Amino acid sequence: MFLLRVMLPDRPGSLGAVATALGEAHADINAVEIIEKGAGHVIDDFMLTLPPDARPEALITACAGLADVEVMWVSSYPDNWGLTADTDVLEDMVAEPDRAEHVLLHAAPVVFHATWAVLVERSGAVVEATALAPPEAVFDHAHLGDLRTPHVATLPTAWIPNWGEHTVAVTPFRGSEHSILLGRPGPEFRQSELVRLRHLAMLSDLRLPAP
């Protein structure tokens, strides 16, 4: 399974042209998700598979011949991960309000195509829980920025021994001393992704009235 992030023109036929080019590269598209719409462009994530003898570079080559199409990122993706909507995660958070932060923590890597997620106690950047990240991870305030404010940051090479550069999205939970951090070695998180993450974190203390 591969995840391909593409910026394409926001005009009729663009998505079909990309899908056709990927098909000619023998890619089997499993799902497409719109990440962001901007002034004249759309950013889409394609989850797809390739034959065993094909290389991911073929995906870049397939898109290279399309006008105004830019491949932003291509990487392997866990086979057992699919598309999970924000609404699905919110429903799970509401169903377990006392565990809402941990529900989001473990769902976020799938929802936002991240490599890891960490729950941090803000006052000392103390790691409270992790999802896919090493439990011994130590995070330096100097690289994280203000944990009280939603933002995107870059973690430099060797910020954790033997780890390369990562981009990270940070947002606080409402009514809590915790913040959630999402990281990946791929492209910087888009503003639209940060807004979605912040929205879910702000609803972490949502309680439905008793029937």
C-alpha cells in the first residue's frame, strides 16, 4: 500500500486525468481523500497498491506528464490502515468521554496519515502516552514551540537518536493540561489538517445530555 499526495488544478477532469495516469502505471486506487481546496487547486491523497515488480517512482513519473499536477509526497502505508472520517472519531470520543483524549491519540495517525502521535502534559512537555512513537521519546520545548497554541513545526534530524527530520502538528485539548502531537517524515501538515485536528481536540470534553 502506498499513500500519494498530489496537488492538481481545481477544474473538471483533473482528478480523472490523474487517476487514468496512475492506472497506466498499473496502480490500483483503493481510496481518494480531499485534503485541501485552495485558490485554483486541490490537494488529494490517493491510497493505492502497485504490483510487486513496480516501484513507487512510477507514480511520480505517471503524474509528471500532466499539466499543473505536482506530486507532493509518496510513501509506503500500512496495509491494514484505511480511511477514517473525523466524524467516526468524534463518535468514538463521545461514546467514551472519559477516554476521549486517548481515543483521538490512537485514531489520529490513521485519520491524518501520520507516523506517530503523542499525548503531552504541557507544563513540562512530559509524555503521557504514545501511539506508534517510542515510549522513551523525549521532546525538547525548543523544537516544539508553544504547546498551548495550535501550530506546525519541524523537528530536525536527530531530535530523537536515530530519527530523521519530522514535521509535527501540535494542538491543545480544551479543558485539559494536555496537548496532542502528530508527526511524520513526509510533507508539512497543511493548515486544513491542523484545523481539523484542533476541532477534534476542542471537542474532547464534549458530553451529551442524558436521555
